[in-house]
Amino acid sequence: MPQCNDSVETMQYSDFYNQNANSLATQYNSLSFEDVHGCWRDFWPGCGERVLDVGAGSGRDACWMAARGCAVVAVEPAALMRAEGQRLTGDAVKWLDDGLPELAQLSRHKHPFDVILVSAVWMHLTPEQRQQALGHLAALLTSEGRLVISLRDGEFSDGRVTYPLSVEELVAQATESGLNPVLISERQDDRLKRSDVSWQTVVLSSPIRKD
């Protein structure tokens, strides 16, 4: 879930996710990491890698990556949603109260990440916030680190606000932040079987940095 600049907008997002935290966690956890993220399997994090899960929600993905032997940091600005995630992962994952586009808490983080996952978040950010977020995310990656962003096509029927997005916009903005696309998935059907929703995933790589 994003943490928007405007205080009213932030409150609206937090209110929705806090008021529906339990039901959303049940919905999210009804699917497995493998089912949701199979299209980028070749880039999944491996044992010992440092992983950041942005907008970590119920903790499903963070929990799976921690069980794989990764050192996982999860950020989620909605307090009750974050509590659901903490219940699922226990001490296996470090949780922070933070969110896009600023990632203010993580800006003080000392160790870069090998993989950053931004799943089901990007549609909530304006184009301007996306560009800002990409700059912050790129700065948190290791040399040749992977940034994974899933893109939702389809509006919400529950009042949540989204903004138009496209693969082309993401790739163009990522290039401005020094990131290179290494995978653009085919359009995927929604795993919750919502006929008006589909997904694409883009994997971006940071350049090799010379010390």
C-alpha cells in the first residue's frame, strides 16, 4: 500500500486497509507466492539474499521469501494490515512503518537489497509519485539488483483510487532512474478469478557499479 504525500489521501488509503485488514489478509493468503509470482520465477530471490517487500500487506510474500532463506525487510504503512503481516511472519521478517513514494525510514537503511518486490501497489501512485519512487528504489538496490513491479489492469469496485499505468510508462521512467528491463511478462489472468482484472510483471535490473 502506498503512503501518499497528501495527508487526506494518506488517511483514506490507511482507513480502507485498516478497516478491511482481516478480510484482505484472508483473501491475499488464499493464494500462494508461487501462484501469484510464477511469471518471474527465474529472478526469484535465493538463500542468503537481502529482500525488501514494499507494500507487504498480509505478509504472504515476505513469509515465503524468509522461509527460502532470505533476509527480508517488509514495509507497510497501514498499522492493522502490518499487524496481520507480523502475525503471519513472526520474527522471521523485519517490519517497518513506511511507504512509497518517499520510503523515509528506508532512506536511512545501511545495507542495499538484492531484490525489491513492489506487488499490487504501483496503480495507487500518480505518474509523478512513480518517478519519485523509482529513484528511491533504485538507490536501495545492490549492483545488478532486481526490482520487481507488478502492474494491475482493472479498476476497484470498493472505492480505492487508482491511476492509469502502462508497461511503456514504467520502462521509460525506470530508464531515467538508471534501471534496465530484463523481463516483461505476458498479461496474466487474475488469480482471484476477477474477470475484469489482469496483471503484468516487469523486472528491472540496476547496472553494475564499479567500486
